Amino acid sequence: MDTLTNNIEVVKTKSSKIEEVDFDNLTFGQTFSDHMLVCDYKDGKWQAPKVVPYGPISLDPSAKIFHYGQSVFEGMKAYKDKDDNILLFRPLDNFKRLNISSKRLAIPELPEAYFMEGLKTLLKVDSAWIPKKEGSSLYIRPFVFASGEGFHASPADEYKFIISTAPSGSYFAGKIKVLIEEKYSRSADGGVGFAKAGGNYAGQFYPTQLAIDRGYQQVVWTDATTHEYIEEAGAMNVFVRINDTLLTAPVSDRILDGITRKSIIELAKSEGIPVEVRKISVTEVVEAAKNGTLKEMFGAGTAAVISPISGFGYKNEDYDIPEIEQPYADTLKKRITDIQTNKSEDPFGWRYKV
């Protein structure tokens, strides 16, 4: 762990925006708190991070982010418990994954102290922005991008690491209907699908819009080679329950190693739920829907935690997933959110007090 030799410099805003915010009616990721953490990479090393007022950043038109897409990010949340303690959920996993993504895109890796100490300083400065309403949280977006200049197709020589935060309500409301993709691919073998790279999401928008135009809310991505195996649901990992067994695809260089996904697998096992991490064929899911053994499908990710799926479309046919009593989705979501907000014991050591 690279250490910081000095406390992180804090430049506070002259005028807080917090009084303008209706914390009872927060949309996801649209309201931004007063400060952000900024850290520059230049002269071959990461410079001292500092907390500054949230605001626009200035870049040269030749900054390589605009031309070659060197950009990675993370998604996290901060919570407050009844005693106003600031809590995070598995933050070191986010830090490690940010560096895994950075390495794949030839971005210099961050020292752990810069990430963790920078994040903790920012959260303490903007503590008042962490909502306490049920279902709300302070969404945290760490990201790194190429700020170095030049049109030459090569990695940049300068980068910028920023953490900005947004008090947010729930990401999804209610169940969603999805379309199993038969043509487009989210990622390919040997590619960057396992990285949280901005371009992965840009490539999803067009096929997702096509699905929306047909009456679905999201796409379920299939493997790029045959489109025979389910991999992810929109920007989330996907789980399928057939009879009493919970299934999810193994991670690969095409599939993001989701932190919520890992947590669900461990929680399910602790609840005595049978879990199988294996390839899931579309044919298997369709047959289960037809014969009544498909009990649940849901997406899992930081923003929504768990997003239940009410039905899916495939080859111009729609399949409904009937509602059942005591679905795994409800049980697992409550277990995770209770740990996150300090309403229950944390036998896994996931909760992190700032």
C-alpha cells in the first residue's frame, strides 16, 4: 500500500447547494454533492489527491479520452446508520477492480491509499449529503480517464482520477421485462468485457434502444460466438432460478466480476439455497419457462442491488415469469441491504465503517 505523506488537501465550496435538494424525491444520479476528489497522473506518477468544489473540468480538444477512449469507472454507495456512522460495502473490491480495468486499458494503476484515503476524506467533507431515507444512498462514482494530449494512437502520458458523488433514490422501480439478444454482442473473447470501461456501455446503448422500441426495458446479453448462452442483463449480472436452484454464469474475460454478484452467491449459500455457477443455455431457460420450472430471473448490480425480471422475449415470443411467494430476490436483497445499512450482523466482514 502506497502511503500518503500528508493529509489530503481540502478546498471547500464557498456556497453549498444542499438546501436546494429535495432528499425525499431523488432521481438516480442527477443531483451532485458539493465536492469531488481530483488526482492527476503526470511525470510518471500519481500526484497528491485533493478535495475541491464539484464543478466542470477543462480539457484540451486533443485529450486522448475523446479519441481513444481510455476510461474506466466504478460504482459504489455510502450509507448512514441510525447513529450517523458512514458505511461502505466491500470498498476494497471496487478499488481492486478499478485497477484491473485500468491495467487492461493501459492506464496507470492507483495506489490503494490514494483511493481509500481520498474516498474517506471526501465522504467526511460531504457527510451531510448521505441520505438516510429507506432505499436511498450516496452513489459514488470513481473514474479514471486519459487527459494527456495528442492525436497519435497510443496510451496517454497524463490521466485524471476523480471521485464524484450523487445522493440518489432507488435505481429501478418494479420488475422489468427483458429481451434475450440474438444478434448484437456486449463483448468478445479476449476483449475488455471484464473491465468497467466506458466503451462497453456505449456499445450497449443502440441494441438496448432497439429492445426498448419493442416494449422491453433491458437486453439479456448472450455469448458473442453462438448466442446460445446467457451472460449478463443490461449493465448487471444475471441470475436464473430453476426449481429451487439458483444459477449464474461464470465470470470470464467477457463478463464483469460483479461485487453484488459475488455477495449474492455467498449469501445464497449461507441461506441454504442451492447455487450453481455454470453456463446457462437460452434453450434451458425457454424450456423451464414453458414447463413451469422457471421460478425467477433477476439482475444484480450496485445501483439496483437486485432487479427482478417479470418476463423475457426470445425469437418473437414472450414468456412470463409468474409471481411466487417468498422469492429468492426479496430474501437476498433484504440480506444485502440490511448488512449495508447496519441493520443486521455482518458475518462476512463486508461492511466498512469510514
